[in-house]
Amino acid sequence: MTDWCVFVAKDDTGAALAPTSVELRQGTSSHAFGDVAGQGLSLDLGAIAPGAYSLVVTLPNRPELPLAVGVKTAKTGKLVYFRGRSPAAAALSSQSVSAGPAKSRTLHVIELTLGKSHEEVVLVAGWDYSGGANNALYAKTWRDDLYAGETHVTGSKTTITRVVHDFTVVTLFDFKTGLRTRWLKGRSDWHELDSVLQGTVPTHTASYKTPANTQKRHDDDSISIVHVYDYIIELGATAPRSLKRFDIFSHAWAGGPILVNTDQDEEFSTGARHTERDPGDKDGRDKDFTATNMPRRADFRKAFASDGVAKVWGCFATTDYRRLIRGAAQAPDETTPFTVRTSEGEVEVTGERVKNFFRVRLLPETYMGQMAMAAGITVYGAPPGMGADLRAVGKKNYMFVNQSVYRLEYGWYKDALGLEPDESGHIPFR
Amino acid sequence: MQSESSRAHQDLALRRSTVPGAVSSFAATAHRPTDTGRPRLSPWGCLAAIALTSLAPSCARSSGEQSRVDVPGDPSARPAPPLPGEPPHAGDPAETTGAPDETPRTGQDTANTAEALLASAARLEAVEVLDLDTRRLRVTFTAEQVEAMRDALTAATIQESFVNTPPPWSVAVRFRADGATVVGVPVGERALRVNPREPFSAAWASPSGEPLPGVRDIALGETLYDLLAEKLGPPSQEYRPARPLNLNGL
């Protein structure tokens, strides 16, 4: 009696998929499945030591899919099982076959059902250096909502487009821990595919008020927005048009998401190389999408599905912008001058100038505007002038822009720019 | 698109505090039944009671006076006199910044709460801006500015949500009314975060992400932000301020 693991893949219409390879990996060693006549892709478990493995499935035009499995010895022989929660997209069954008394086998069959093409959602959780929030909770709530097709981000149940299916890979870059974790939906909860430290050390999360800590965060080889970009770029090269959503939960400002709050060295902020990314900088910057800073931006663009969406959930609470909007919203018409107090002193403007400033200059030059142009998708963000809030609805955690607080401003965005917020109060920057 | 019910819910997002146990004044919180059922006066309450008699000089100093920004190295700047419940300055008399704050600490019966601040808002007597790290005095509000803050706090509400913005300046604000003090940290442009256990902290959540007990954000409007901007200048780097507006040519 021998035990074999057999692998079968099909798409959600039932059509068979032909893997390029299937391997059982542990550290640097791997055991490849072979095509056994009458049995399909199979691996004899006899030579496999009990332990934790990744069952790495490679299919054309898809990234490697590493299912978390284990091999153990039972009374009846060796068997394979899913570690953690079993993926909803996979079924595991056993059957005995016999080709005579001396040749009976137990086949442990893993049948994986995928979409017609790869689909993925990438989430980013910044480190909340000042408030203490665990932004991964907001990302995970959103992951669950995208699977359920409903959200409570408005405070009550609201239907949204279901983006995550059983076969959708959800990837979270957590800047507090430094880990990139990937899941498939589990039969309950989520099946963790893998969890990998980005860089060589976790994020240094000591007090943000101490300059030495900020410098260490800059100098460390730890998680950076560049890891996220590189992941998306590889996705674009391997599985074009597969990225359905790219959501970033963090503090933010006009210049981008603040993921660990690193400063740029002077050379890269105001110096001769100010158009280049500072290699030590970990935060997102609006200059990230240039040919210099993202040489493979064609692959970055290719990663996004035609209906792909990105969203920066954090603040855009710049008071000057809010005051310009309030002034314009309260002006009798678009041509009557009014005065606004700003951080640069008082400025006299008209509603028309404010509108043009937002449309021509501000919105396109933000991180969201720049990403929208680079990726060719709609990118949402908090409207300039508005801050994001955090709230819990039961065990769910949400970032949102309070539409009651900013009613006047939202009215101006709609009337002057034709921009209306989504369910969480964010507006499209393209 | 939002449903009507969700809009209605959001309209309720800002509400006047009706938290059970909210007190009518700071001093009142000093009186709580003991295990024996008898009221007791906490050490802080005693200090508050004694302090009532020493309010006059402080008010007189504030009345009609320009708010002071203590500039390190400015020989004309003088340290502020100690507040009730605060030890006298122990440092060099030439020290140009105020003494480190010694107000509420964990375990003291001081009611450093948003509810207490709102309950006594109408009787606000003094407002001081302290450095968040050193806790030294940086600015004392004038009587006119205190009045503006009194109005803002009287109309303020406690939010059901937390503002997701780092402190625009590295400061805390100390409010005094009814002989007691409450310290909060401005967050964003429209909120004040009050933490009963760690008054000089902008954090609202524990490392696991759960809200810390008693921490509240007060929705203030922009009054405090405006007054701080006037005295401290544009928000510092940690808030990442606006870029140059550059409205030319539009």
C-alpha cells in the first residue's frame, strides 16, 4: 500500500487547467509532481518526511500559488492536509485504487478550482505611528467586505460590488510588522498562503518623536512602498490585468500615503536629486511613477484589470485647501473675488480660480492623480481639505471621511468639479 | 451611493455627550462614594478646592493681555507662575519655558476626561499650550482667546469616531475650569483627543488596535486650530503641510 498526492486544477466553468508545474516545497528543497499514467499529476508520499510544506502550483499567465499544506503519518499511512483553514477553492479527498493485491494505492486528491484568469487584490496597511491604530484591521475588514459584497463603512449595511471570490488572492503588506501575507478565502475565515518579511528586518516602531528612530526607519532594510510596487510590477509581467483593487490604509497627505513616516534625505527632497526616490525612504511619493523611479511602469500599468480601482483611504486634511473650498462655496458666484487666510498669508481669489486650481493643478499633481495616470485606472482618495476618521461597527473597522462634517465641501466638489464621493466619502482623482 | 439610513446614521455621528457618569464639573468628580458609602475628597479635589482662591492672579494676568509665546533664549520671556496643583518652578530663574506639567497621572482621581471638559466648558477660565514632550508651557491664551475656546467647547461634541490625523503640532492643551485641569492633544484641524490615563499622548488605540479605555475625540471645529496656527505657525513636518498654493496663472 502506498500513498500518493494527486493534484487536479480546473477553472470555474469546469474546464481542466494544465499546470506548468506542481511542487511540494520546504525551505530550499522541493519535490516535483510527475504525470502518472491513469492518475494525473502525482507525488509518491512515501519519500516525503512529515512536516509543513507549500504546495506550489504554477499555471500559465498566473503567479505561483503556494497552498499551505502538511504531510503526516496516520495509522493508514501518509496523508496530506491543509494547514490552518482549508481554502474554499480546494477540495481534498482520498480514494483507494487497486491494480492487484501488491499494487493498491491511496490517492489523496487535491482539486483546485480557479477563475478563468488570475485575480488579485493588494492591500497596504501603514504603521499608525501617532495614533496606535492597527491598520491591518481596516485592511482585513475591507478584504472581508469585498468577499461578502457588502460593507458597513457608511455605518449601516450597504451593498458593494463583490470583488473577492474563492479563487482571488488577497495580499496584505503590513508596514507595522513588515510582513507580506497572502490569503485565499477559507471554508471559514481565510487560508493563509504565506507570510514573508519584506526586507531583512521588521519596521522599527519606536517612538516617532525621536529623530534617531526616524533615521533608523529610513536606514533599515525594512518594508517599503517599493516592495509593494515591485510586487505589482511582477504581477503585471506574469498575470496582466489581474489586479482588481489596490487599497492603502494609512495616514496620508497630498504627496502620498505615510506608511512609516520616513523623511527623505535633503538631496532627494530639495537637493539636486529631488526628482528621484530616496532609496531609504519607505513612504509613497507622488514622484514614484516617473520613468526614473519606476522604470517598469508599463508592467505596473499592465497589472491592473480594466475595471481595476485603487484607493488611498487616509487623510487629505490640508487646511488651506479646505478654506479655499469654503470660500468658493460661500461666494455669491464664481467671479466675485474673496479673501482666504492661508498658511502663506491672505490670498484674494475667485471661485473660478479655485476651481481651476483644483482641476488643473492640485488633483492631477497628487499621489492619487499621478498613480491614476501611471496605472490607467480610477484612483480614489480623501478629497483635498478633508480628514479621515476611524470607527468600529461591531467587529469591523473602517476608515471614512465624515460627510456630515464636510457637507459644504462635498457640495462644492459636486457643483464645481462634478465629483461625487463613494460610500466611504472618497472621490475619484481620475 | 449611500442609502438614506446610512446618511441618517452619519448625521448621528456627532452627538452631545450623554455618557453615563459624565460630570457637571471637574471638582464634582473628586467626590465619589468610598467603600464605606461615605463621600471622600481626593487629594486632587483638595488641591482643586485650595486652588479656587488662587485663580484671581492668573485671570488678571490673562485679561486683556496678549497671549505669550515663550521663545527659548528670549531673555524677556519669563516662566509662567505655577498653576494650581502644579509645583513651583524648580529650575533656573532664567529658564524661558514653563515648568513641566505635573497634571493627571494614571491612578489619580482627576477626571481628565472629555466628558468633564465639556461639562465645565461654560466656566472655562484658562487655556495653556504645553510642549507635548517636555510638557513645558509655550503659550498662554488671552482672555479673548479663552472666551473663544469657551464658546467652541460649549458647542463641541464627542465624536463616535476617531480622527486619523497625527497632531499638527507637538503640543498639548491644558484647560482649567472649576479649579481643575483637563489636558488634551489637538489632532487634525477640528478635534481634541483626551486620554484619561495618558494626557500627553495622541494615541487612541492599544498596540493591538483596540481603543484605549476612556479616550475620546472632541469635535471642536477649527477654533483651536486657528488659535494655535496663529501662535505656533503652520503645522510642523509630522503633519506634512500644504505645498505652496501657486494660484498664479489660473
